[in-house]
Amino acid sequence: GGGDGTAGAAGMPPSSGSLRESGISVKGERVGTVDWSESQYSDEDIMQRIEDILPKLFERLNAEAGNLECSINLAGNRLRGPQPIAALLRKLREANVQVSTLRLHKNQLSDEAMQSLVEHIKYSSQDRRPLLELHLSDNRLTEVGVRKLVEAAHKCRYYFAANSSPERRCRALWLRCENQRPQLVDPHGLLDKLQQDGLNVCLLPSKEFHPQTGKGRSAQMEAPVHMHHAFAPRSELRMNQDASWSGKDRPKDKGGGGGKGKYALGDWDEGYDAEPSPPPLRG
């Protein structure tokens, strides 16, 4: 409870007429948010919301303003297949809206569903409105699905530091894929294989992390995909190079970030990367 008393009269579902209820908000006619998270929505429920509620977003965005962008949060639902994600992303592309952040963690997405994201990475970067953050921790991906995403980010030829501008940092795709169910057997092996195939990934302690220059760190930052250290938590060598990883807090020697919820340095995805800096080591 604790609402303002306007939502849902007795026996009535909450009105999707209220924008707050709809999960849609728009700032300054240009920046939108779609928050349909933590609602146990199925694929069918999301398809219904795309039809009934998404048009409200486009009504409130001003196409004349240009550079429209939107962050989407579908975390904590029961999404499985590619259709709802594909439909949602297609409508946003058709409306010339850049999806800056897409949060899909804590769902039931498998490798098959990644095809919709591979397509979006391709087409959105062709339109020069690329996806910048993709959150997929706590799903059902295997090495195959993760590889598809890394390949797509490399193939589209957009995510390189050359595309930085004064107001934007190196334009790598920030990709979170920890804690899959079942755990990935050998995340290090996957990263090694990707590297052998020319598909470099840079592991970082946070998406805001900026390395000291020199010692190849800048070259590492050039990788088109940046992932969190917790994806492959046994990379002792890389962790030791970074002051924010102390021996005491280093993840145990189990692949994939330990058991349920045991990400490196506390539950990183729980913060949804919303904070400007990583959480403190003690807490």
C-alpha cells in the first residue's frame, strides 16, 4: 500500500490511465523510462502492455526535440522467449528512440531469446542509436547466448573508443551476465576462446571504472564489450592489478560468482548499477 489513494477503486484493476501506474515517465519531452519490473509478468503480459501502454510513451516524447532516449526495466519478471523483447525494441527503433539501458536480469531468458537482442544491437547501431547497457544476470543463458551477444557487439563496429565524444565515455557495451541458472561451467574458458577468435572483452570492477593510463590498460579498455569482474571471478591476476579488489573480499574459486546471489563484493546487480561508484567493501 502507501499509494496516494487514486489507484484502483474497489474491485477494479489499477487504471492504466494513470502514468504512474503505467510505469511510464518522461522528462523534458526527450528522455523516457519504462519500468515494468518486479511484477512477475509473463511474455503474454508484456505483449499486452506493449499494445495498451507503450503508446503513452510515444505520445509524451516530442519527436521534434530529436535525440530521444529511453531506459527499459523488465527485471524480476517471468520472461522466457524472444517475442516480447523483439516487439518492444522494434517499436522503439521505429519511433527513433535510443534504448540506452535495458534491464532484463532476474527473468527466465534462455539463449534463444538472445536473437532479439542480437538484432537490436545490429540495427540500433546502424541507426547510430546504440544500446549502451544490457543487464542479463540471473537468467538461463549458457556460453552460447553470451557469445552471441559479444559477437553482435563486435560485428556492429560501433562500440569503440573512437565513438567517444566529450560528454560520453568510451562507447563500449556494458554487459552483465553473472549468476546464470545453471551456472556457466567455465566463464574463463569462454573469455579465452572469445579472445582467440578476436572477440575481446574487458573485465572491470564497475562500469564507471577508469584505468590508470599505460601498461596496456587503455588497450584493454578499447574492447567493444565491458563486463563485470564477477562474471569470471577467478581472474586473480586482473583483480590484483586493481586496488578496489582486496584479497579478503575476492570471490571464492568457484566459477560464475559462487552460489545464489553471491556476486563479487556483495550483490552487484542488486544495485542495478544505479550508483555512480561501486559499493564500499564493508557494509
